[in-house]
Amino acid sequence: MANDGASKLSKNLLRMKFMQRSLGADVKKQLEEDEKRIISDEHWYLDLPELKAKENYIIEESSFVPCEDLVYGRMSFKGFNPEVEKLMTLMNTHNRDEEEEEEMEDPGRMETDVTDEEMARRYESLVESMKKKFAKKRNRPALDQDVNSNVEDVQPKKAFLKPQD
Amino acid sequence: MMQSCFKNKIGDVVLPGDIFSFELPVTEDGSVKAEKIICGPGLRRNGDEVLVCKSGILRHKQPNLYWIDSQQKRYVPAKGESVIGIVTAKSGDIFKVDVGGSEQASLSYLAFEGATKRNRPNVQVGDLVYAQFIIANKDMEPELVCIDSNGKANGMGVFGADGFLFKVSLGLVRRLLAPQSEIVKDLEKLFPSEIVVGMNGCVWVKAKTVQQTLIVANLIESCENMTAQQRQALFKRVADGNL
């Protein structure tokens, strides 16, 4: 009887959530197929060749500043505004330095404040302390032993001593 | 070679509508192998071509930078340029700034050195600001900031309690800002003075007296159409005190 009643109900009503329980398996399947067909009919696509992302060889730059190496816009002459004069030298030498750096570009050879040996020595200690940090607490004593290869006499394990009466 | 079509036009006059097109050299495996080129103001990219959109002289800078040296008065905001703006409105947390472009630029009150939500910068309507574009494109409202990427002001911000502001052409501004500018070298010899030059064509001048301020302003304005000799003769007359 339930089946008879269901077949009379409209499709849209059957598709509703609360009707799903009362539907039989085959009716459900059919509904799903109908829905699928509707979707695939409505689903359209553009008949276009596949777009390939091309690399850009032309870069646009809208400002004159990098083209003509324009300088800083604030200027002061003959000490009228010492603050600005300081800024002027700072900003303009800053730009010039960058250029010079580019000009003397010599890959692999930079002027360094810290020599390679010094750097290595510094990192040596750093590596150890980082290793300790990441080691689990339980492994730490073992690690310590590894580090100082001459094993010192291990302290006896502390244990609770029963007080004597 | 992509650059060869540019090479023989450097220094020539080009007109809007001129096209530079090149064939991208393709290697056997189908990938394109070419050096990049940068097209500056006056040139625009259209697919694989470069179109000229301003009339002027084609210039080149090593290694691969090309642009059109043109003369114009209308300012078009460009990212990274420093300009002088006039604050025209205060609305909530942004200021509106007139920079001479097609649209007013916005300037956040947080974009000043040392500004926090609590500590607002003291900016009034009518103040002059020296600021830098952080957003500037044809589809969006331009946005200014008064700090650099490190949060330092570097001379940007509100300036010009007095002094004199006037507008010149963009070409003159570029001549003033050129490294080792002849005009600036001549100006330097005159009086103690301070000038601020914005890429938008605004120039602000201040000297010790109003008279001297006006003299410097008029000198800069007259540099627009003068040869080097004329300019030097005029500057000499001013320096001698008989204008």
C-alpha cells in the first residue's frame, strides 16, 4: 500500500529529505539516475583549446624612477634644513651603493666580516646545544656521555633513603 | 634576438600605435628561450608584442630596460613613486589626498612613522604630505603610505608649515630629480633653501624670506623652457642681486 501511495506522489516530493526513508531501493536508484542526467545536461563547457600558461618575457614597469635613476625628492641647500641634508646624503648614497654592488657583482666572492673558520666554530657549539634540546629527557645522559668521550664516573643514582630511627 | 628590434630605434621618435613585435626563439623541445625585457612608461605589453602608447623618444638602459621619454603634465600614479599630496578630507581611519591624478589617493592614519591605534598622527585638512604609492593601478583607488618597508619615515609625512607649492610639468620634475641634475647644481649656489619635489609635478620651496622663496620658485618654473646657457645667465644675474 505504501508503494502505491509513493508512486502517485510527485517526483519532486519524493526527492525531499524526509521522504527518503520510505522509498524503496529501486525507486531511489531511478531518482538518482534522473538527477544525474539533469546535471549532465545542464553542465556545459566551453569548446576551447587548452590554455597553456606561458611565461612572460615582457615585464611592465610604470614608473620612471628605476629607468632614470631619479634621486630622493627632498633637498636642502647651504644648510637650510640640516635634517633633510642628512637624509639626502643617506638616501642618495644608499641608492648609489646598491648600484655599485650590482656593478662589482662577483658571485662567490663577498666581503665577509666573519671568516669561514669562525663561522664553523660558532656553529659547532650551536649544533650540540640544539641536539641536546631535541633529545628526549631519557636519552640526555647518554648524549652527554657521547659528547665528552672520556666518561666521567657516573654519579650513583639517587634513591630514597629510609630515615633511621 | 628580442632586443634587436628595439636596438635600432633607440633615440628615435616613436608614436602611439607603433608596434615592436618579435619572434620568440623556440628550441627543439618546444620551450621558448628568450631573455626578458622590461618595458617602462610609454610602452605596454600586448600579448607577444610591445605597443607604444606615448609619443616621445625611445630610451634604453642596460641591461634590458626600455621606455619612452615623453613630455606631459597629467600625472598618472605609479607604484613606488614619491609625491606631494594635499590632504582634502579626513574620514574615519583614512585621509583623502589630492595628488593630481584622476582619483584622490587614500592614506591610512596607521601609515605614519610611530602611529598606532591609540596614537594618531596629527594631520589636518589642507596639510601637505610627502608620501609614496603602495597601490597604484588603473583599476583601483591609489593608496599612499608615509613609511618605508622598515616602518621608517625617511622624510615622508606632513611637511611644509610655510613655503610655497606650485606645479610644473612632469618632464621638469624628472630633470630636477635626475642624478647630477644641472638645475639643482645651479640652485645650490644661490641661497640657503629647501625644496621638495614630488613625481606628480608638485614642487614645494622654502627659503629664509618670502622674497627669496618666490625667487627660487620662479627660477624653477622658468627652467621649463630654457637652454643651459640662458639658465646660467639668469641664475648669475640673480646671484649678483640684479634681477
